[in-house]
Amino acid sequence: SSFFHYGSFMSRTVAHMVFQLVLQVENIDRFEESMDQIAHKHVSRGIQAEHYSMFADALLQAIQEVIHPKQEVLDAWRTAYNCVAANLIAREADIAHRIKQEAWEGF
């Protein structure tokens, strides 16, 4: 897909951002704050739920290129990504719903 270019600077940047997010998992408040920031950014940029599968492929390719993990590790990353993606999709739907409600209230 042209949406993400494998081996590109963007793939490596995204992999780095995901690694940083993973490092925050042990500090749940910071992790939650980061997830909220990402969800708001996604809504403002028009990211849709269907983009997540394309992103997963690009992310896993970047992880493969950067750290060359065994298949079990790559599978664990996919599982973790799917959990984060489901959480973000739900957050983004909630944000979009609230924006719609607020838009009508201000009309």
C-alpha cells in the first residue's frame, strides 16, 4: 500500500514511537495519557478503523527490519498491537461521538 512505505524513514519512526509507548505500559497513568493523545490526534487527522490493519502490516514490517525477531516474538507484537488498536478504535469512536453531540448543541 502506498499509505505506508516499508523500509522508509516513517516506518522506523513509527516503530520507535510504538517502542516508546510500550515502555510506558508499566506506568498506567502515563500510558493512558498517551493513548488519549493518540486517539485525539487520530480523530483530528481522519484516521479510520480500517486503517489499522494497513498500519499493522507496516509496523510489523518495520519491527522485522529493525530487530529481526523470531516468529513467536512477531506474533506477540501482532497480538499486542491488536489490543492497542481495539482500544484506540473504541476511544476514537467515543471522541467522534462526543464531537458530533457538541456540534449539534452549539448549533
